[in-house]
Amino acid sequence: MGIPFIDLKAQYREVETAVKKGIDGVLGHGAYVMGPEIAELEDRLSDFSAVRHAVGCGSGTDALIMALMAFEVGPGDAVFTTPFTFMATAEAIALLGATPVFVDVDPVTFNIDPDDLKRKIADIKDNRTDLIPKGIITVDLFGQPADYDRIEPLAHNSGLFLIVDAAQSFGATYKDKPVCSLGDVACTSFFPAKPLGCYGDGGMVFAHNNELHKLLVSIRVHGMGEDRYENVRLGINGRLDSIQAAILLAKFEIFPDEIEKRQQVADRYNDLLSGIDGLTTPALAEGCTSAWAQYSLLARDTEHRTELMGKLKVADIPAVIYYPKPLHLQKAYANLEHSMGDFPVCENIAGRIFSLPMHPYLGAEDQETIAGVLEG
Ligand SMILES: Cc1ncc(COP(=O)(O)O)c(C=O)c1O
């Protein structure tokens, strides 16, 4: 058996009894969609996140779409975000007919750069009569929170909403605050590979504000009003299945411990790899903890990365590039007319980054083997 990139089987051994009991419970009561497990999970995760409301939904993508719909985002609206993220972040903006306005990233944290954000907001205000700045979606890439002390005031002073895409960072904190308590709304994903994952698709939206909560609950089920067959706005089918919620409740029991274990794995990697010539190990900004969705390193340049990934491949050690092609260079956003050179920091990182196996059950011995291969 080789070293897995993410070891969901090892995790399953820890939660098997509880997961089976949870699934059995759902099969017994028969409320397969929006059963009692949903409200229970929402209570547990909103408590954990120190935020008043949580709305379970079908995926992290649905969470973003629902949040944007709650802010009535549509054609003519500019929503600022990073090009160095998973497709869904900017896709949700574009699907609603709004325009994603990309902002370059910080070279150390890989998260949205507040200085460039400030420039881009001013640029849209001053130079684009066809667009109105409406909001910001930050992404806590690989599990590390963005620079909220600088971004929150920027958002509020410019009259913009702030959505936190915490798909990769659920379980992380910023200056002791859980990430899903940040911004006006926070969205997360329970895709199996995420720090807290279910066994299918799932997601959640978090909000402090009561009105936003009501809107999100309505949007989740086709814009329903007081009852399901009264439709007061457009919405989506964004419901979470009861079985997935039951699985998440079982997994949540071990989640805080898993976050600690991920930190230990990251610390071990940092110790083993920080001395290797040409490699840059990940750095956490002051006051941040990470959920370590990924452990991502920078090689000296693309050639060096190809060489290192080649060595890992020969040794049967999985490594993945997140993300080889930034969103501004993707064909799906060709209408935005970007080209290479528009976001130099992001492009430089995309050419050098790669991620190593990362999960709470990764042992010291396997990590030493990986480090040995990279060193050799
Ligand atoms: C940053 C980010 N945003 C959004 C998503 C979308 O989540 P989902 O796959 O649950 O729709 C993901 C997950 O893959 C992600 O990594």
C-alpha cells in the first residue's frame, strides 16, 4: 500500500460505529431530505463557529450561490475575488450574471492581497461606468484565513458585502475567531476531501444577521415563503440530505482532534522540509491557525517543481498541483479578456506550487519517507 494523498479509510475506522448509527437513524425515521439531523448539525456548527445562524445546503458551490443571491447580486455588479482558487468561487458570481473582478494574491499566504483589492475597487469605481462594486469574496486558501483585519474595514468603508469562502478553512481561526464567524456571510463545503467532509456533497452558509438568515432559508428551497408552495423570490434546490448531515454529526465528534492532528502533521513537514534548498514551506500569518486542507510548497521554479514531482512519482508518492492554471487564464472566463501577466504573483505561484499528502492520520515515518525523496 502506497501513501494516500488523503486517507478517508483510516478516518472511517475511527467513526464507523457512529456513522452507521447515524445512517440507521435516518433510514428508521425516513425524513431523507431536511430531516431533524439538519437542524441539529446547524446548531452544532453554528455554536462551534460562534455565529448565530447556519444553513445546511447541497454543496460549497450552492452555499456561495445562495449567499450571492441573498445579496441580490446580478448583471452590472462587480464582485472582487482571487484568481487563485477553485473554479466555484468565481463561477458562482458569473452564474448570477455578475462580473468577477480578480485581485492578485499575497506571495506568502497565497490569499487575496488587500493592497491590490483597494486598487481594484478604486479602479472599478473610477473607470467602469458599466459596473457597480457590490461585494468581495475572500478565499481562505489551503485552510489559512485571509487578512481580515485589513479586508473587513475595506469592505465596510466601500459599502461592499464580504463573503468568506471557507470551503477549505472550516476549523481554522483568525485572531481567535472561527473563520465562519467572519465577514457578513461565510460559506463552507463538506466535500469528502475537505477538513470536515461528508460522504457525498454538502455545504453550509453562516450568518450573524437574522434577515440574511431568513433569506438564505428561503433561497435554499426555491424562494419559499411561509410555506413550501408559496414562492416569494427565486431560489434553488439547495437542500442538504439527512444522511449526509448524520455522517457529519458523527465526524464532527472527532473534528477538533483531527484539526490538532493536521497541525502536528504540518509542523512535522515544516521541520523536515524547511532546510531543503529551493523549497519554501508554508507560512502562517500572525494570529492565524489553519485547517490545513492542503500542505502546499513552493519549488524554486517550474523546472524544479517538475523535477521534484517526478521524484515523488517514481517513489509512488502522490502530489497534486493546486492550481496549475489561475482562473483569469481559464477559457470559461475568456470574456473578461485577461492574459498572462495580469496577475503576476498568482501566475508565479501557479508555476511553482505543489501539495503533498495531508490528512490527520499521516504518520511520522511516511512523512520522513516523503522528505527523503524530496531531499534526495
Ligand atoms: C475554495 C473553494 N470554494 C468552493 C468550493 C466548492 O465546494 P463544493 O465542491 O462543495 O461545491 C471548493 C471545493 O471544492 C473550494 O475549494
